[in-house]
Amino acid sequence: MSSQSPRLFRFMWRDGVFVPDGRTATFCDDEFGEGEIVTFERHEERSTASHNHYFACIAEAWNNLPETDERFPTAESLRKWALIRSGYCTENTIAADSPEQARTIAAFMGNQEGVIIVVRDNVVKRYTAKSQSMKAMNKAEFGRSKQDVLDTISELIQVKRKRLEEFAGKSA
């Protein structure tokens, strides 16, 4: 594929056929042969308003955390923690020879934003928050993750999600 290829291929449904839209047409002319069959997948654009509201909710929640709660130095650290707690993460497991070795391994893994390390007996588990970028999550998955993350954060700050969303809407 050409280095100038579009990130997303856009097509318009017209008169019973998909027609390449904009620069996608030029790319398709250059890339594909006449009669070639190409498989593609529908991609729903995410709403910028929904995206911005989500981050406003997280900022609002972070601004209302008790000052004594030092687990989340930034709103981003709160979001990544909530992603992991909501199951939007990857998990890696290491079985050590002993609980002591497991604690040593965990110590060497460091303390990074977006990572939670859990040691149980001789097992170390590393949970890493998934990306919510448009490339990493489609519209439907982002919508589910947004709701789940806001539910997790709402539970943490002991407020209903709808109330958090209302407050964030006023400050956005």
C-alpha cells in the first residue's frame, strides 16, 4: 500500500453500489485492479460532543476527589484506573518461584500511570488500561467503555452517574 493511503476508506452508497468518496477514489484507482473483490468493515464515526463530554465528566470527578486521596495525581490517571477497574485492560501474568520473588518482580515493574500491579502469593498480575483512541475503539465499544468508566468513577466519588454528567455538562 502507498504511504499516502488514507487512514479510513470512505464510500458512499449510490444507486445500489458503493462509490469511493474524495481521495479514497484516487487511492482505489491506484491500488486495486478492475473486478478485484475487496472486503471492508463499516466504521461509525464517534461523536466529538460525546467524546468531549466524557472527558469533562472525568475532569469534574477528579476535581471533586477528596484532597486526601493521593492515588490519582491527574484526571488521566483516574480515567486509566477506571478503565482497568471496568475491565478495559490487558492482563499479563507471571508465576514466580516464591511470594518473595513475586514481590521483587512487581517492584521492578515500576509504578506507571495506567498500570495496576497485583501480587497474590507467587503470582504477579499486570493490568494495563486499553486505549480509547478512535483507532483502538469503534463507536460502540467507546460508548460502552464511556458508560462503564463513568459508572466506576461515580461509585468512587459516591454520586449518581447522571448527576456527574449534569455537572460536567454545565462546566463544559
